[in-house]
Amino acid sequence: MTVLDTRVRPTSSRLPRTRHYVMCPPDHFAVEYAINPWMDTAVAVDHSRALLQWDVLRNTYLSLGHHVDLVPPMPGQPDMVFSANGGLIVGDRAYGARFTFAERAAEGPAFAAWMRSQGLTVTEPGFTNEGEGDFLALGSMILAGTGFRTSLDAHIEAAATLDRPVVSLELVDPRFYHLDVALAVLDDGNGDTPADVAYYPGAFSRHSRRTLRDLFPDATIVSEADALVLGLNAVSDGQNVIVPSQARDFAEQLTDRGYTPVPVDLSEFLKSGGSVKCCTMERHR
Ligand code: ARG
């Protein structure tokens, strides 16, 4: 008797779309202060290893055919490598970031100046928000995190600025202080396939878990163990999912759903509470 593999296999194949990413070289990367539970100034960062890991990430995007813009790093801003926090770009409009902590405040205007130099129309934020750390753009809506960094007022401001509905999600576990460490967009729904996400339910309040279940009944549910290596801090082009290499079960779940996991080791950045997605801003269309 033949034993059938009953795991869910995709009925249609996934399709990659060429993306336009923005990164900031980790020249000044270090853990010099602690503004999230991952950061411990007593733990040394291996700087040359961080540079190598970041290069691998950039080269991974380039080898997959994606564009990567570079924002010049600023001395004295050790977290600027986390370019996702620098704003939210949709089409030729951008919503600027306004950081929660004084340590990162100077990054907001620096990213805004760079976005302007690209010809984008940048809206100065009136409210605290950390860009794509808490705003994840789908074709039809923006998923927005709140609870630790980005304010609810900023959700409304982002919706008005980018003319796209925003769905607010409440984060409740300080280890998952940004939406992009609790939820990964696997398919933004801009192509022929519906939007698809993966998330760790424990990071969200009860009502936000319900919102997620209603919006994405078919979502991939990721284990706490994989969430704790920041496995959800992944970047997808619709087919290839660049995923922190420590998240092994998540990589298998991705394969089962028809994606191609591309594991990348960003362990030095984990010491600052960041990984793949944090180091990557996307210029959404
Ligand atoms: N050390 C940085 C902070 O706490 C990490 C930012 C990670 N970025 C992200 N998009 N989740 O602000």
C-alpha cells in the first residue's frame, strides 16, 4: 500500500516579484544602550562578523535579482542598520519615522532626507512611529503594530498619508516589541495570489489574535521557539523567503506552503533585537 503524504501542498506555485529594498551598512553597528529586552551592553558584538553577515544578506537580495539602495550610515547611530525603522514608502509617497527613544531620534530626519533625495514626497510624522518595524504593507491594507513603540495616532496618520486602510494590532510581549518580529508577510497580495502571513499568536492581545484569525484564517502559525530566534523577522519576494537560519521549523512550514526558504545567519544583529526584516526597508509599489 502506498503511504500518501497528507501534508498540505500548494495547489498553485508561488511567484517571485522583483523588489526594491533599502539597506544601511552596519559601519557603526554596536550595542551601546538597551532599549529592548534583547539588548545587553555587557555582551560584545563581533563587528567584523556583523559586517560579513550583513554583506551576505545584501548579496542574497542581489543574487535573487532585487534592487538594493544604500542609505549612508551616521556615526553615533549604532541602530541605523535597522533601515526598516526609517519610514514607510508606498509608491512615490513616504511616511517618516519618529523614534520612541532619544537614542535613535536622529535617525528619523536622516532617513527622511534620504527619501527626499530619492524624489519621494515625505510626510513629517506628528506622532511616534518606527516605520516598517510596526507598519507592514499589503496590497489592500497596512498592518500596524502598537503597544511598545508606534502610537495609535500614527496608525491614523499613516492611513491618511498613504491613502490605504490600516488595521491596528496590539502587541503585548516586550520581547516582540515591533510588529515585524511577531508577524511576517509572505505574500503581499499584489499579484495573482491572496495575501499570506505567518505569525506568533503569543505576541498579540486576545482581540488582535481574533483580528488576525478573521483576516487570515489560513495563516502559518509559528512556534514560540522559532519566534524567539526572530524567525518571523523574514523578508519574502512572494516565492523566496529570506529567513533567520535558526528558525528551522518555520523553514519547513514555508516549504510545505510552496515557498523557498533562504536561510541567512544574522546572529550578531540578534544581540540588538533585530534580524533580516529589520535590516531591510522595502519601497512598496
Ligand atoms: N535595537 C533596535 C531597537 O530596539 C532594534 C530594531 C529592530 N528593528 C525592527 N524593525 N524590528 O530599536
